[in-house]
Amino acid sequence: MSWQPIETVPKDGTAVLLYCPFGTGTYLGWWSGDHFDVCTVGRTYYLHSHEEATHWMPLSQGYQ
């Protein structure tokens, strides 16, 4: 599977990989109503705006 445009990301809380050109680049995250919640190094926080993530990719079968 390849990176998909962020406009097509699932909005049902499904965890996906998010690509952000700023910061560290790739995050595990999910849409949480009006922002993305992301998890990194044991903590959860949110991306401040929809524009921070530009692409997404589904997780592989073993991580869903």
C-alpha cells in the first residue's frame, strides 16, 4: 500500500500511519473529531491542525 492523500483518511477512529513533513515525519494516529490524536514514545497528544498531516497509510494486518 502506498501513501494516500490526507483528505481520504478514515474518520471513524481507525488507527493509521500519518505522514507529517514537519517534526519527526511519521506517526501512529487516528482522527478524533476535529484533530488527529497521535501516539509516540509512550505518550498521546494531538496534531494542532489537519494540515500538519499530509498523507496516511493503513497499518499492516498485525497492527490493527
